[in-house]
Amino acid sequence: MNDPVPDRDRLRALEDAGFPLHSLSPEQREVLGDLSTEELTLLLGLKERLDAAEPEVQAHSEIAGGALF
């Protein structure tokens, strides 16, 4: 891949964002290390949006016993 972002920097960005890379297989980490800059940006943006919605989802799961999620 001709992407200017080194694999280790992609993985570091994902790790810094809270992705549990330690629980992934080496093959899964390799896939994430091969993400394009655009894919990495998209994934980090989705994680940020999911994290922002987390308190609401947690509140619903506590109230509904997680039946909806």
C-alpha cells in the first residue's frame, strides 16, 4: 500500500482512541495496520460518535435491562 502513514502509526491512533488491539489476533491487527488514511479517519470518526452516544445507550440498557441493545 502506498499510504504515507506507517502501520505502527495507524495502530497507535486506534489504540489511543480506545480500540482494544491487545484482544485481537495478529491477523486482525494486520488488517487494521493496512487501513488507508481514509478508512482510518472513518473508523476513528465512528468510534468518536459511538463513544459520544455511550451514556445514553448505557442508561437505556440499565432501564430496559439491555433488551433493546
